[in-house]
Amino acid sequence: MNTLHAWGRLGAAALLAILMMGAGVPDAGASEPAPFKITLKPLTGGDQEVDALDVRWTLDMPAGSTFDLTAPITYAGVEGVADRIEIISARDASGPIPFTTSDDPPHPGGFPHFRHWKAERPVAGQIEVTYLARVRSPGGRGGPPFDLRASGGGVSGAGSGFLLLPRGAETTRSRLIWDLTDLPAGSGARTTFGEGGVDIEGPPSRLMQGWYMAGPFGHYEGARASAGFNAAWLGRAPFDAAAEMAWAADAYAYLGEAFGYLDPVPPYRVFMRFVDGAPCGGGTALGASFMYARCALTTGETAPSPRETLVHEMVHMWVGGVEGPQGVTSWFSEGLTTHYTRLMMLRGGLDSVEAYGGHINRSAQALYGLAAQDMSAQAIVDVGFADGDIRHIPYHRGAFYFADLDARIRERSGGTRTLDTVLRPMFEARQAGQTFDHAAWIALVSAEIGPQAKDEFEARILRGEAFAPHRGAFGPCFTRRDKTYEIAGHGPVERYEWVRQTGASDDLCRNW
Ligand SMILES: [Zn+2]
């Protein structure tokens, strides 16, 4: 399955902020400024599906303030966000606020660019903005499921798919309120930030980085070892959603133990939507949550559960990101997530040893089978969302880079150190607020494998030069073998595949 992800849009600092956020509503101190207050009301049409979100927000501004509103035109491949927004009213104490709009130039690869509504006069006091965000109709280019879509009598999407926000507002808290009166009886609302109405620490822009769902959704609530894990879904799942979410809850508990450094493991929220009509999406993680999206199948049709995607999206929370140029950093966020997804599924008994081998060789095919396999990290960003195969190169290239490093760290240290032991202190330092960027990574890895680590990182990751991963990159029971990859219109290339050693026990394969 071709999964789509957030391209490290969530920096380590933002991730941290989301992880540290509790579900509780803090007490408002007397001197605390009024929060940014936003009410979301899904509006249902004649077909019993949601047509739009009615959004109302208020914000206090000092007298004489300049004021502008902003919304994405395209957000990570999702087009038309600002075009689906219609401002109904914007006013302050002096009356309606007139605006002039301007658009940022588009990014060639579909990375975010924004529309701005600049107030034509200074504003003062309480500002009230009301707008409609229409749901996206089927059609157009695909991307992560940030866009607002109707399904199963409800609505879902990311804040980046429907929010028109005040630019540069300095409020430190936002109050999210739901009005579900136009939804079927029994409907609920959930976001990355919590169940129903919640207070969200930080400026209004924080609201962009979360998933939203409202409607008569099915749900699963974790208990005991997986307490804090929950899931909600809209539309008909082609698999047993409750059973698969129980599986995902166990996987989440396992990942928490295996990564270890987020202790206690934060609450986690899964969202799934099954929509009529492409584009349907894939999986994308934001903070301690992800959205899994796919096209609905006709009644009675079934499909396998996307367990690998479920684990991949959850692994994102522990892997996090590295600071660096937009998109270029996916060697870390996506590469390391791809690496750990297959390792954790193997180690945790979440899948068979054969499936682990299959996962490795699918990565090999996805990388070595492409004419563009040597493309530089920046060139891949420039292609962006226009080509899904090229966009996924950093997933596989990065994963091979980490698997190779793991084998070499083990070899050099005589088996006393591994990639896990090298990463753990970095994860903890990043969690404590320390900057983790490309320079920090080079320093970290140079200390393990020597000063050539810098040149190697630049050649393999930034310039995209081919390399042969260590023979033992995938553990003692898989070995590297030469393989010729036929590439249409390009000719054959000599690269690698991995085969299971005969006689190696499953136990050896899982524990090394
Ligand atoms: Zn991902």
C-alpha cells in the first residue's frame, strides 16, 4: 500500500508540545489573557452527509492592531483548501472588516503555500470571524488525508485542511467548542487534542497540527496495558475495525515498552475514515495521533487490515523528526520510521519472519527498481507530491542507511552497542528540548563509526549516491545477495535483495 505521510512537517519542538499536552482543561487565572475561542459546527445536507463546517472564532486584539487571516491554498499536496473557505462575516467593535487578499507563490512539489486576507484598516477589541469550510468533493490530486471529507454521516480532516486563522496572534491558549446539533443523535467529536471540547495550549496555529472528527463514529477504547489508546472511525471499514484497533492497542503498548523513552506513554488517538470517491488518502501521523484513510468498498467487500501502516504511523511518534530544510528531513522521520516499523513488527511478534523479509525486499524494489533511485534529497522535495514513487525514496533509502549503520555499530563495538543504544540518549535529549539537527546527527554518528560519517551522510542521504548496505544489515538470518533490477526505459541495474539463511530459527531471526 502506498502510504502518505506528513513529511516531517511536525518539528521536534511541535511534537514535544503535543506530547506534553494533557487532555485536561487548565484553570483560567484571573490575569490570563482571553483564549482564542473557536466553535466548529458540522452542517448536514439533504443526503445526510456533512456539507460544510460552520466555523466561528473570537480573538481580542489591542486597539490599532494590524490584522490578517491566513489559510493554506495547498497543504502538503492537498489542493484547494483556501478555495473551499467562504468568509461570512468578520467584524470588530467598529463594524465589518474589509480585506485584501494575496496568494503566496506555489511550491513546485505541493508543499504548503498560503492565501492571506489583510485587513484594510487597523482593528480593535474583540474580533469575531465566521466562515464556512466546505468539505472536499471527490476528484483532483491525492495527498495525505488533511482535507475535510464527509463520510458515514460525519466529517473529518486535519486543521490544515479547513482552518482560517489570524496570523501572528499571540494568545497562549485556544478553546475548542463543538456544536453537534446538526449531526445525527449519538454523534461525538474527537481531535488529536482530546475528546469533545478542549483547551489547547499554544498559539492558534497549533490547531493546524491535529486531526478532527465529528459524527456518529464507531470507536474503541483501550484498557489496562493500552489505557489511553483510543480509536474512532467514520464510514464502513472493509475489515473488523474494533478487532483491528484492539490489535493496534496491543501494538501501541509494545512500542511504548520497546522504545522506552516516553514514560509514561502518552495518550494516543487513532482516526480512520472510509470515504466515497478518490482521492482517499493513506496514513499520516500528527503528534500523538494518526489518520488512516481509504476509499470505501461496496457493502460486503472486505480488505486486509493495514497493520503495517498502523504500526508505521504509531512509530512516528517515537522517531519524531530532525531539524532541517522542509522535506529534506524525511530521510530521518520516514527512513527511521520505515526501519523501526519492520524491526518492531519482527521483535514484537507482530508479524511473521517471512513478512519481515518481504518488507525488506519491497523496500529494495521500491528503491532499486526506480530510474530516479540516485536523485538528491533536494530534487526529491522539488518533485514533492507530483510522484508518489519518487516521494517515497527517502523512506527506503533512509531505512537502508539506518540498517547499515546498525550493523556497523554492532561490528565496531563488538556487539556492545547498537543503533538503539546510540539513538536512545538523543531521543531523551530531544524530548527535553535540545536541538537535534543534521549537525547533531553527524556528530552522533561520527562518534560511533568514525569521521567519514559526515561525507557518507552527505553522499548517501543528501546527494543520493547508491551504496551497498552491510551484509548483516537485517540481522543474522537474512543475507544480502546481488540482484539485477530491470528498469523500464532505463536498463538493468546491479543492486541487492535479502534472503533468509537456511536453518536459521525464527527465534534467532527475532532476537539479535
Ligand atoms: Zn510515515
